[in-house]
Amino acid sequence: MPTADSKLNGNMMAAVYTGNGQLQVQSVPVPPIGRGEMLVRVEACGICHTDLKKVEHDLLPPPRIYGHESAGVVVALGEGVTKYKLGDRVIAFHHIPCSNCFYCERKLYAQCETYKRVGITAGFEPAGGGFSQYIRIMDWIVERGVEVIPEGVSFEVASLVEPVNTCLKAVVEAAPRKGDVVLVQGQGPIGLTFTMMLKRNGVTVVATDAMPERRALALRFGAVEAWDPRAGDVAQKCKAMTAGRGVDQVFVAASVRGIVGEAIASSRPGAKILLFAQTSDTERIEMSGADICKLERTLFGCYSASVDLQAESARLVFSGEIPVGELVTHRLPLTEIGQGIELALHPDAKSLKIMVQPQRLS
């Protein structure tokens, strides 16, 4: 096994999920790699909303090491790996589909059983592993799920390729027409990414968020209007700017009670409403059947990344065409991941994307 570090047979530090919403930074073995696999030293890993849900709601049995928005350096190669070399700076997608099953034939990759297998681990049951100092990239991910980071692109910016892919997938599936008016509900990191992406596609974006600082960012990144949804007049404002019709599409990038009802009320007959943040099995949505059937709206969901868009999402991030690096507000050492999780769960006026830097321990 070619390696650049003689210490890789020892231990590393990792934030281990121990249950009941708790993370503990512990010393654990560096994960061994096998044929076709790679070991990557993690330099940056973003805290994602799906990680937050798993921790906050104790969704998966411990112990696990979460974190899937990771970027780092190849430090060991398993037998047979020729596409990459020691020292390569890389990002890796933790899910890659088989491309041969019923769902893959229909490009519903997130429903593929192979896709549902997590292909990156730092130990224990595979769960992404980015909240650790080293991660093991399994063979099917090495084969099709790795992108090399160009010189001049920081690890923290590169780590955002995966979430950008999920947003790009949603925009491609919604397929807004140039000149459409699109409402983006929620202007956290994902909502702001949608705002950037839709503006780039020639769409007129209107945004909502309860935080004035995030509304200001929405305007900066391309929205023509940004409103506080607590005022209760979003639907009226949407209709006022569309000759009484309502917006052509809605991207639901937040998960609060009543938000889908607001999306329906703000949209015109025949509109598309994309659910992006409604990932909890316990969440329930109430609506009039006539609002969908009689008024010919399309209500649909989009989840996770697409392998078909992997290269394009990397290009958008690496080139700076989608300036997602501007969303990073906090950079924390691994030992402060608890504070990072708490801040991500309860964001303040100055917090957006929170990065963990596992090689920093203080």
C-alpha cells in the first residue's frame, strides 16, 4: 500500500456520535484501506443539515462518525488504484449509484440500493466520516465519485461541491424558463445557493427569510426582492409582481410549519413547487386537493446528488461561477465541533456555513 505517512497505522482524532444528541472527540484507529481504496487526510468538512437531523433526533444507532462534505489530501493508495496519486487534493461523493438498476435506468439515483450504501467511513458503520482526521474512500467511490481539486481552490470551497450538486440537480429537474419568477423560501446556505444558481439561469428570484441579514445577502446574490415571511403577506406580494397570477415556481428550502401552504398560495395555476428541505418522516403537510389537481400545480421532491452532474457541479464551484465560498462564516477546530453543531441548529445573524477543520485540535 503506497503511503506518504508512516504514522497512518496508528490512531487519529474523530468526533464520534455516541447517542442522545452527543458528539465526543475521541482517539480511534485510522481506518485501514483495501484494494481499490484510498485514504484521505481531511482538511475541511462542512456541517450539513442532514448531519444535524441525525444528531438532534438520534436517527441512527451509535457509534458513528458523521460528516460528508469533506475535502482533503490523498495519503495512501490501495492496490490497483491508478487514477489518483499521493498528494492529490480531492473531494469525494459519499453516494454513487450502480447505474444498472430499475431506478438508475430512470435516473432516480437516490433510490438505488447501491447509492444508499455510504462509501466513505472513518470507522464504525459508514456514515461519511468527515468529522475525523482521515477517511477511507471505498472502491466504487474511488472509481466514479472523486474529483481532483485544482490549484488555487481552497479545501473549504472544494468541500461545497456536494451540496452544490444537490442544488444543481433540483434546478435541472425544476427546469425554470428564462424570465420565470421563482420564489425561494429560506435563505440559509442552501437557499442562497439556489438564489445564485437561479439568477445565473436568467430567472427573476424573490426570496423570503426571517433574518434581515440573510435577506440582505439574498439581494446581494441576485434576488430582486427579499421579504420577511412573518409579515404574512408573501402571497399578496408575489401576485402583485406577476399581474395577479402568482410565481411560476417555488423552491422550498426551509422546513417550518405552514411553509408549503405559503408556497401554494404564492404560486400560479400550473406552477411547480419543489420540496427540498422536507426530509423528515415525521413532517406532515396539509393542503387542498383542488390546489394541486384543479389548479394543475406540480408538487414534487428532489433529494441528494446526481452522478450525472458531478463534473458540472465541480466546475461551478472550482471556477467560482457560483461563489459559495462567500457563504462560509465559521471555521472551527475538531475539538469545537459541539459548538459548531449548536450554532448550525440555532443560527444567529452572522452564521451561515460552518466548517470543521479536523487537523486543528485547538
